[in-house]
Amino acid sequence: MASRVFRSSLGLASRLRPAASFVPCQTRAFAASSRNMSAPFYSFEPEGPTVKTDIPGPRAKAAIAELDQVFDTRSLNMLVDYQKSSGNYIADPDGNVLLDVYAQIASIPIGYNNPTLLKAARSDDMINGLINRPALGNFPPEDWASVLKTGILKVAPKGLDQVFTAMAGSDANETAYKAAFMWRRQQDRGGHHVEFTEEELASSMRNEAPGASQSLSILSFKTGFHGRLFGSLSTTRSKPIHKLDIPAFDWPQATFPLLKYPLEEHAAENAAAEQAALQEVEHLLTTYRVPPCAVIVEPIQSEGGDNHASAAFFRGLREVTRKHNVLLIVDEVQTGVGATGRFWAHEHWDLPHPPDMVTFSKKAQTAGYYFGNPELRPNKPYRQFNTWMGDPARALLFRAIIQEIERLDLVANTARVGDYLYGKLEALAKQYPGQFDNLRGKGMGTFIAFDNPRRDEFLLRAKKFGVNIGGSGQSAVRLRPMLIFQEKHADLLVEALEKIVKSF
Amino acid sequence: MASRVFRSSLGLASRLRPAASFVPCQTRAFAASSRNMSAPFYSFEPEGPTVKTDIPGPRAKAAIAELDQVFDTRSLNMLVDYQKSSGNYIADPDGNVLLDVYAQIASIPIGYNNPTLLKAARSDDMINGLINRPALGNFPPEDWASVLKTGILKVAPKGLDQVFTAMAGSDANETAYKAAFMWRRQQDRGGHHVEFTEEELASSMRNEAPGASQSLSILSFKTGFHGRLFGSLSTTRSKPIHKLDIPAFDWPQATFPLLKYPLEEHAAENAAAEQAALQEVEHLLTTYRVPPCAVIVEPIQSEGGDNHASAAFFRGLREVTRKHNVLLIVDEVQTGVGATGRFWAHEHWDLPHPPDMVTFSKKAQTAGYYFGNPELRPNKPYRQFNTWMGDPARALLFRAIIQEIERLDLVANTARVGDYLYGKLEALAKQYPGQFDNLRGKGMGTFIAFDNPRRDEFLLRAKKFGVNIGGSGQSAVRLRPMLIFQEKHADLLVEALEKIVKSF
């Protein structure tokens, strides 16, 4: 097949070399061209994508066939040469280099082979965390308080000053659920100091009430996604393929207010949908056969199709949960760490009272839940516990990510570039009716999506035009650029999006 | 208080320095003293423990108080200075250095600051895996097949040649359960190619049958431990404190044959107990109201109190599960990677047919489940999936661990040293009746335990005598030395154990 080369790659493949060869741009006085409104953050990125072969190309195909012998490859999207990937660009073994606005399912915060992370990875602290992995609940490192305070907790959501560390989004959510169940049952018993009864002790071992709380639940929203283990999957309501054949708890689901776009043309209708959703939540909290002790919600339903709701809706949710003594858990696994133009997406809501727990993972490269209320520490040790309770190496990486976000003011960058990108997409949507439907994410940084009637083909074709994009829900094209995505990248993306729809 | 110094520490604190200063002992011709039957594996360990202060000492106390402001420290056992820890020795901020036979709840395979791991941690591959974390199911690195084949899969249990990678023991077990549920339901539907019904698709989203498999279960054993998330906790039956207040599935439990010791004095009784347990399993498989599609079992119940059963029992379990078309999942999270004197503990059983799945974590420093039957790959992609599906940095660490185990023949070392240690403990048990009760783990490497009537005090006092030891179950002292534990360490341990019981 003919190879397509959009522009000559710089060929500066980011092989792992001494950090000095990756000097971050020190000066912001770089002469910006008319297209490039900001100076580049790093000097080692290519100027644009390079597409040399079909993806997968011949080398990738051979490697995938080898991998499939031992590891299921049916969900494989693209085989990657990470050492050759750099910044916003993902490379494959056939020499293709794509602008990556999927970013490992929204999990790469500050680009491939980031020089600051390279330095952190080479530090004595990191190597120590890697090769001497502690059981953090039993044998924490002497500097664990400092690692937390200068890292994970430095960016703790307002009102939350403690953390339980975990491994990934699923167990972050599930340990938050466990904290919620223990909290409510302690209240029901009359406080932290009331001992368990003999009947509770004995029945818990048989998975039976009253020891196992079969009479409490977690409420989640339809089209929400909170993970794939047994407890988190019971709250996930995204797609049947995630849930089929797996036993689930009898926990309730409320309707998420699926807004109509453009928002300004459907204001009254959307407000009514949100009001109805809040009423359904209240109804379920007060009448469901297994009463919820907590509600979990994503600020923007991501896997479920990039579904947004207004700040007023979330303030209403905080109000109704407080009214009924139910905890509010905000799942910021995908929305957290800057991509919405705030460090945490729920900062957009202006809540009068903070969420009770906020879970994180993905761009944090580690995971856990934040909380503030000391009652959310269970009444006895070893109730919320496991061997590793996270990974100090990954906690150190998050600290380095935070430092880089602060140094380059990347949350503000993402807010600004998001607005720029959104404006360009609005123009595209007008120009190509029916191709960029329900454009959403205005004012939410680069956390932007739209629907396309041929979504799956759209995503496949994107690669041919030099861009790696993901989907969500039934028909959404979800954009999840990294925090180092700049106006010049937005221009390249918009150019490719136009080529895709023109090719239909 | 007076400081206790058992022998002068070498003061060669293993600070992170260039690898050259940690030269592993190349020659095994080292002149072994009469006490030291083998040459040391590494030259940087101290000669023995050093106890300078109470544990926690003043520095640790201050750091723990600081940590407790943000992180629950009630399960804290010992605050650790990992950079000063080396080999079999764990150090704290007050200058105390203990022989560590707990090893981060059986999770450190080849010692603190192991020079081979230090080298691996500094490699380009590792740094790449750390800073460019992939979504392994979607965007695997081009060398992922090679990383698996030269690492995780190089030590795959006989008969199992595929792996699903995970983060820790809990999700390794839960994803194995998910594979079991999907496997059985596919059989019930009539095969991989039978599509889901509309009713299944719709009901799964409501957490209801027939889409959610409310009618299938996982059978586990009383006093077993398989993790603490909602699905794994439903199979965990170790202690109420692990289970209280957490909703659980209606899944069955069978009695684990709690053997009497010494085994040779209770042969008939123990055989009868095992036979009864197998009959109970068969009864539950055929009559339980929620029929099991899989049985999960630990080769040695670890958290539950170091409960052993004979190879014949496990062969019987394999037979009865095959007879009833039920999968056998062997949970080798704690027993795997060499500590029983075989790489996998179930190799001791001489099974005519391999287990269907074997889960691993802890000493592997990564996690997942092995399987062989291609039917255990679900019929469609994205059924067994999550964002990270493991961590390549940790997979690379396991590969380095495997290489070191092979280079130094550490499984054979552990078998030999285990026998040596067991012999010494048998002598102690005779000398101090009632102090080393139910000594168990003969022929199982260093995976040895005994009961002590004042177990908790025993463990506390062990630190004063220079040893870090853990407990399990109600009264067990569980020994979990690393694979680099040698005869000289066994001598030091036995000396300390004797001092403890003499001090009572």
C-alpha cells in the first residue's frame, strides 16, 4: 500500500538517553507562529504525525500474532513502541507516529517519555520504592508521611485531608464502598465504641446478615462506570459486555440526566431532566429494598458516553445525600488530575459541602480515595487493609507529575487549549452537519466529545489520518488529550477530524 | 532503656550506591564456618541483628505520629528505613536492624536492596515501563510477548501456558472468578458461539438474572483467605474482622481438614478428616442452593493459620472438581515463587491433571492468573478487561527475580534450608514443651509455622531479640523467610526463638 507521510518526522525518536538530551524548554519567549499560540513545553516531540503503513503494519501484525499465543489480543487497538513515543505522540513498530488524544484510556498525564518523569524514575527514591516494596499498612517507609504530603495529599480536594491508597480505579472505589458500609453500620450500632455482637461475628463468616451487611447498598447511575471487580461492577451500568455472566449485588441505579445539545437551546428541558433525576435518587434513597449508604457518581460519565450534568445537578445531589445521611463518593478516576481545566472536575460545582470521598487513579498513575471525616476510619485496625495498599513507586511518580503540572501550569493550559479546541470544533460542527453531533464539554478543558453516526469507522479512519482517538458509549468520539496538549496539537487534531469526515 | 546489641553491625548500610559496590558473591568457595553451611549469597548483609532501642524508638514514634495525621497507622507494625535494609535484614529509623522472617507479609523474594533488582530497576526497559504506563489490553508494548515469555510465563505451572495479568492478589482471584463464571455460562448456553439473549443483555444492566449469574457461586474453604474486595472477600473465611459489615455473596464454604500434629501420630484421624472434607465438597457442589462453578483453595492456608493438607487431599479435590465439571483455582498468592521448596506449592501434589487456574502475587511483585484451556478466554473481547491490566514495570521486576532465583538456585536452597530449620525447631519443640505446638511445614521449604499460647506477646518480644516475625490465624507464629535465607540465618532465628520462650 502507499505510505502516507503528512510531514517529515523529525526522527528524534525519544530513545532513553541521559536526561540532558531532553532539555525542557526553559523559555516561554519562543516565537510563536500564527498557528502555534504557545511555545512548546518540550523540544523533543515530532512536528506532526507520520503514517507509513496500515495500522497494524507488517511488524505489528507479526508481534500481535506472537502475543496472542499467550495473551488475549482481541481488544488490542495498537501495538506500541513506547521508547519511540514522545510527548503527545505515540509510535508503533512500523514507524507510524500518531498524535495521541486517547492517551492510554485517559491515563497519560504529561506525555510519553516526559523528561521530568525520566529523572524521577532514575532517582534513588524511586529505585528504593521499586525494589523494596513495602506492605504499607504494616511496614511503611519512614518518609511515607512526607511522600504523601508532598504528593498525593498536596493536591487533595478541598475539605479532604486523608487518603487510603490503592492500586487502580476498581479497588479505589471498592475500598471507598467498604468505608461507607462500615461507617453506616457503626452509626446504626450507636458509634465507634460499640462492640460487634457474637451473632454478627459468627454470621459474617457465613456471608450472612447481620454480620455481612446484606441490607445496605451503593446507589449508582445508569450509564455510569466504576470498575469491573465484583463490587465496583455492581455499580457499573455502562454496557452489558462489562456485566454479563458476573454475579452482582442487588443495588439500585438512578437515571443520569442525559442532556440535550446545544445546551442553550434546551435549558428548560435539561433542567427538568436533572430535577427528575434528583427526585429519582431521593425516591431510591428512601424506598429501595436495600437502602443505599452511599451514592457514587462520575463528574462526567466517561466510559458511558461522555454524559455531562450541570453544577446545579451535582449541588442538588450533595444536598439530597446530606439530607438522608448518605455518603457522596465522587469517582474522579477519569476526570481527575487536570483534564477538565480544574485539578478535580468537581471543583467546577462550587459545592457548599465537599464530597465525603473522592476516588482517583489513571492520570495519577496510582490510586486511592481521599476523605476528611475521621469517622470514615473504621473503628478498628485491619478492617480496611491489604498487603500492599498501593505502590510507593507509583506514588512517587504521581508526585513528580504534580510537580511538572505546577511548573508548567498545565491545568490552566488545559483550560485554555480546551476552549480553543472547543471553538474550532463548534465551527466544524456547523460546517459538517450530522458529523459532530451533541458536541459537549464546553468550559471543561479538553474533556470534549461528540457523536458520529459511523463512530467505529470514524475511529479506525482517524489512524489513517495520523490521530489515535478513543470512543465511549454507543456513538461518542471522546477526546482525552494529555495536559501538555497545546494549540498546535489542537490544530492538527481538527485538521485530521475534518479529513475523516470528508473521507466518508 | 538499655540498648541491646547482639553483635556488632557491620555498619554497611545498603544505601543506594552504584551497583558495583554491591557485588554479588561470585564464588561459592567461600570458607564456610562450622555454623555457616553455605557461602553467603551477598556480601552486604550485616552479620546479625542490632537492637538499639525499643521498637518503635523515638525517631519512629515521631514519624508515626506525623503519618497518623493523614494515614491510618493502627495496623502499623514497624516503621522502616528501606534504604538501610539489606538482604534478610530490615532496618528502622532508630538504628535497629532485625532479621526479617515476615518479609512484608511474605512478599519480598530475594532480599532488600538486592543488587540484581537494583540493576533491573536502573535499566532502560524498567524506566520505560514506569514512565510510559500502557493500557495493556489496548496498547501493549511491542515486546510484551517477550516480556511475558522470558518472565511471568517462563515459570508458568505445568500445563498452563497463558496468563491474564493483574495488580494484586485480590484482583488476580476476582478476575479468575470472572473467567470461571463466563466459562460455565458459555457451556450452559451451548458454546462460545451462542449469542446472548435480549433478556440477558437487559437484565445484566439491572444486576438481575439471567444476565447477571446470580445462580452460580465460588466454593471456598473455611479459614481460607483470598482477598478483601467484594468477590474475593466473599470467599475469604479467615477472621470476622476481615468481613464484618461488608455485603457478601451467598457462596458456600467447605471445611478445610485441620490436621493434628505430629502427623505421624494422627495418620488415620487426619486421613479421615480429609476424606470427610472431600465428601463435604462433593455434597456442596451437588446440592448447594447456588451451585459452584469453581473451587478455590490455598495449598497452605496462610492468613488462616498455616493449615496444611496432604497431597492426597488435593489430588482428591482435583478429582471431585473434574467429576462435577467444576474448575479448580489454586491460590498461590502466598505459597508461590519458591518458599515451599518448589516454585509452586501445588507441585508437591503430583496432580494427574493441572489446576484450571493458578493465581499469583506477593513474591512475584506483580499478579495475575495462569490458565491453559482456551475456553477460559471469554467468547468476546472486553469481557475480561480493565485499563491497566497489570503493570509492566512490576512484570519486569518479576523477570529479574526469576533470573536471580535461577542463577542462585534459590528454590533448592529454600528446600534445603527449610529442612535444616525444621530439624532445629523439632529439637526446640522437644526442649520447650507447649511453646512450639503443632510444628508444621515439614518438607515444605521454609514455609513453617507453630502455635504458641502467648502468640501476640511472642511476636512483640521477637523484636527485642532481633527478629521480625508475623502471625497467622488465632495462635500461629508463621515463618516466611525470603528465598535467600540460609543456614546461618536459621541459626540466628532459632537462637532468638529460644531466647523468647526462655524470657516467658
